[in-house]
Amino acid sequence: MKLRVPATTTNFGSGFDTFGLALNLYNTFEVEKADAFGVEAEGEGEDLPRDERNLVIKVYKRCCEIDGFEVKPFRLKQEVNVPTARGLGSSATAIVAGIEIFSILHGSDLPLEEKLKIAFEFEMHPDNLLPAFIGGFVICADGVFKKIEFPKDLSLVFAIPDYKISTEESRGVLPKELSLHDAVFNIQRASLFVVAITMGDYSLLREAVEDRIHQRYRSKLIKGYDKLVKAGYSAGALAVYISGSGPTIGAIVEKEASRGVAESFANIIDTIGGKVLTLEASQEGVSWL
């Protein structure tokens, strides 16, 4: 049995903890029944636990505990293409995989609402989890979400540094309170973002990813942040933002501009260490292969 789960990019500046998009970059998980748990990992997963501390197995065992099923050990092979702790939803892929593996091994087709309750025990970020489950661009609120189509004529270019920033570290630099002025600033621009992608008015995107909740604080943790933002816009990006909690920088681009933005990012990321990827939105979430 083998499944794949897409990477995600979230926040898009003003849509903090609200906007999430599935990408056509996938982690794959192959399962074989065994007498004891074991893990093999390839690609970006060299530092992942090879035993029951592995997040996929922890989530699977929690599902068994909640639903009262006997644990069935398995051998897990992970092909990790989504860089870990970089703001592209790698942990969400593992959580979603653990829940889906439980569903298949035990013939228990949980509704999405129940899957999310379990997933939230491990990560309280629906903007990461929902696109990984269902694909597409998702707008999330407490207990409510809406999936809408992301424009097919747009690509996303990512500058992905070699170093990691944990979610805890990136959350730790955020302010505990906001002024009314800053809150209104973000509401206005998040609204513009939805208008821009649903109505095709891409001229709004640069202003729409402006933010006063998280990016000004997290940018201090990201090497070359100002240079990457400037390089992206100079090369024709429609919008440049911090993907998730960072340190990855994302750019929304019209397809014909993707090469120029990628080259511009590469000129800077080469001096920092890392790589540049050009990706597309994925309308499909987790799927069995």
C-alpha cells in the first residue's frame, strides 16, 4: 500500500493561520505489514526517527487508541521530498499519512471532521492540514473552511534555505497583542487577496500579501530576507511572502515569469545555501497510488 500527501504553503502574508494551498510536491508513504514497527526514509528524511517515535506511527497508534482498534505493526518506507522545518508543511504530510494508513489498515473510513480532530492533537494548523487532506486553496476559520480554485495561470517559486526554523521558534517571536490599526490592516489585505485570485486581478497581490501580524517579526530569523524579497519583485513576481513559519520564501508568479524569478532567487540562495523550486498548485490532496 502506498500513498502520497502534498506539501502546503500557507499564510500568504496577510492570511495568517487562514490561507493554505496544496502544492505538486509530495511525500510518499509505503506500508507493509510486519511483526514490529520499522521505518526507512529517503531524500529529505535522513533525520527522521526510524522507530515508534516516527510521527506517522505515533499518529497511527493514536487513531487506534481513540477508535479502540488493536495496533497492527507495519514497515514504513518514506520518500521525503518536502524539506522538513522549512514552512512547506512536511509535518502535516506525516500526520495526514498516519490517519489515512489507519483508515486503510482497519477499514475505518473516518469523516474529515473526525480526521481533523485527531490531526489537531499533533498540529493545530488547519491551514496546513486541510490542503494536505483535500487539495486546492483553502480558507480556514474555527470549525469552518472553504476550498476554492487557485488560478491555473499562476506558479509558485520557492527559495528554500538549508537551515531549519521550528514552528515554536517562529511563533515565539510574535507579539502577544495587536493594535486595532494593525488588525484592520490585515483584514483589508486578506480580503484583497481573495478578490485577486477569484477575480483574476493580479495587480492586487503585491499589496494583498502585506502584513503586520507575523512577517516583520519572522523576517529577522531569515537570512537574506530583504534581498530575496527585492530580487523577487525585481524579476517580475506578483507577490513575495514567507511560506508558513519560514524560512522558505515564496513568490506568486505568472508562468512566463517563473524562470526569471527562480534565477533571481538562486543568485541569492546560492550564497546562503539551499535550493529553488518552481511548483504548481495541486487540486488533489492525499491519494493512494
